[in-house]
Amino acid sequence: MNQADVFWEVGREPGRQVVSLGVAVTLTAVSIDVLLAGHLTLFFDLCFMVLCLALAALVRRQDFFLVALLPPVLMTAVFWFVALVARDAVADPSDSLLQAIVSGVATHGIALAVGYALCLGWLGWRLHRESNGHIADELTRELSEPAG
């Protein structure tokens, strides 16, 4: 790791750990929000958006693809779980399971879109930064080698 590198520029966590962290933090935010408000509020949306950015910062380069797909899958899976255990937190209690999932995702669609954009944007920025860094390192190495 270069002296100028900081943790949000060079993530080192394996994809599986990042996915597990994402699930745990999302379910924690859901639990807190449902306990305090009885349904999902702006608190959940803000937590989800920040989480998407954090996951993109933490993941190692080899697992970018996994995290690039994570936000919509994570939100859908969490709403599936919430619709099973506390349907009234995301939809009308009389709604079907599928209707509750769709209702939850639609209601929190802006948070999903912003979180997904933040995640993909950060991963793209890291790719761009890493590719420019490798080119600069190669040029420096070539220029510093003695001509022979």
C-alpha cells in the first residue's frame, strides 16, 4: 500500500465478508427503525445509502463485481424477510408476500437508486484511480531503470 493510499481508496475485505456485513447492517437498521417508528422511515433510507458507499469502499478489487450487484439484491432480500416477519412495516398487513416486497422496494426506490449510484460510482472511481496508478508506477519504473 502506498503512503498516499487510505482505507476508502484501497479496500481489502473479501466479497463474502462485505456481503455479510451488508446484510447485518441492513437488518440492524431495519430492526432499529421498526422498533422506534413501527415502519421503515428515512432513517432506513439514509442507512442504506451510506452502507452502499461503505461496501464499495471496503471490498477488495477482485470482488468488485459481487458488490456491484449487491444493492438491489440486498434491498429485495431484506424486504422479503421483513414481509415474512413484519409485513405491516413495509406494506398493508393484508397484502400478499410479493405485493409487500414490491411495495417496499417501490416505497424506498429513491434510496435504492441513490445507494446503487453511490456504490457503482465509487467502484468506478476506484477502478479509474487504480488503473491510472498502475500506469504511473510502470512509467516511473521504466524511467528510473538504467539504460542498458
